[in-house]
Amino acid sequence: MGVYAVYGGSLANVSSKLTQLFNTVIYPENGGVLPSSATATIYNIKYYINYLTLTDPDTNIVRNVFLLFNEKEWTVASQSGNLTYIGTQKISSEYRAWGTDGSGLYQLFYSPSSTLPKRLNTKVYGADKMFIQKQALAVYMQATDNSSASSGVKAQILLSVSGIALQNYFQPSLQSGTYNVSLVQPDFQSPAPYYGFWGSSLEGVGFVMAGLRFSSTSPDFTLGHLLMGYSEVVASY
């Protein structure tokens, strides 16, 4: 049913934005982990963490995920290892989350990882003007590298577009799909506190609605900006 919080004497659903995710939850009787929860202080912010199995709506892959809530926003996260249960440890008013795979005990959200992919989907561009066909022109990104080894920021950016079928003999159809159209993928040095700037062409791909899919295995970085530039070409008729 979701996650509920008690405020005074009233009960409120605080996970309405995750309704579609909870509809894809896989419970133990169907092969999922037993849902468990913990509390952790991450970057001096206290998070409630819910651990469960679901079908990823972006990749359609079944995986175990952490749903984090800081009383304002929800975040979906992953950790290394095939964990089965999580719990909380409190030391001097600081909350620490721990997980187990049945044979070991691991502190969660404690150290950066160069193996776990970090993923981000942007908003869908062009949805406010569905009747106008557009062209994707360029993608821009700013980030700073927080890793101790100053390994830089590397990433992959894909363009996910939604087109339109052939309307008449005078207009070509616009295809739908996910494309690796960036001429150069992000790979640049940007030691903190500097925010390096990167950009690349999107080759003028036509679309009605489009969004960017960002992924990176760089261990520790702050993404300051990610946006797409496009032009409005012609109205559909």
C-alpha cells in the first residue's frame, strides 16, 4: 500500500510519487526479499530507507533496491552485494544503516563505489507542445570530481525519443527509440571545487518528446547540470 508517516495523531501516505513502483513489488512468496527498513544519516541528512524487490520500470529487470526518504524527496539507490536484510545502528545521535547477505555484515552508504552504476533520467522535453516536431541539437553537462584519486568524470548519455507516425504524404514519420547519438561521451577532469563543462552534438535527431538517460560508474562526483538543447521545426498537420 505504500509508506505512511504519523504526524501528531494523523496518518498520511508519504509515498504517492512511488505508487507505480509499489505496483511492481515482488514479495517473498514470488522470489523477492523480505521487505525491511532502516534509518541512516547520509551527508548529515537523515533518511528513512525501505529495502525490497521490484521490477525496474526503466530496464524491466528484477532487482533489489533501496527507497530513501528525507521527509521531502524520494531517491532510489543500490548497494553492492546480494543483501537479504537491513537494520539500523545509532551512535551518538548518528544513524548508520547495515545490511547482511546471511554470512557478512556491511555498512551501507559508507564509501564510494566504482562498480555501481549511477543513473539519472531527465525530464521529457517537448511535452508542452506535442503538436510541434523538434530537432535535438546538443547535450551539456557540468560536474565536479570528489574522488580522492581525482579519476575524473566518465559517463554515457543516451537520447530516448518518442516520434510520430506518418500523418500525410508531405511529412516523414519520426521514429521512437533510444539512441547513442552523442559524438563524444563525457570523460573529463574536474577536480573539486571546479565544475568542468562538457558538451556534444545530438546530430539533429527528430522527435516529438525526448529525454536524456545518464549513467556513470565514476566513484564520487557531484552532477551540477545536465540539459538538452533543441529547436522547434514544424507543426504536425
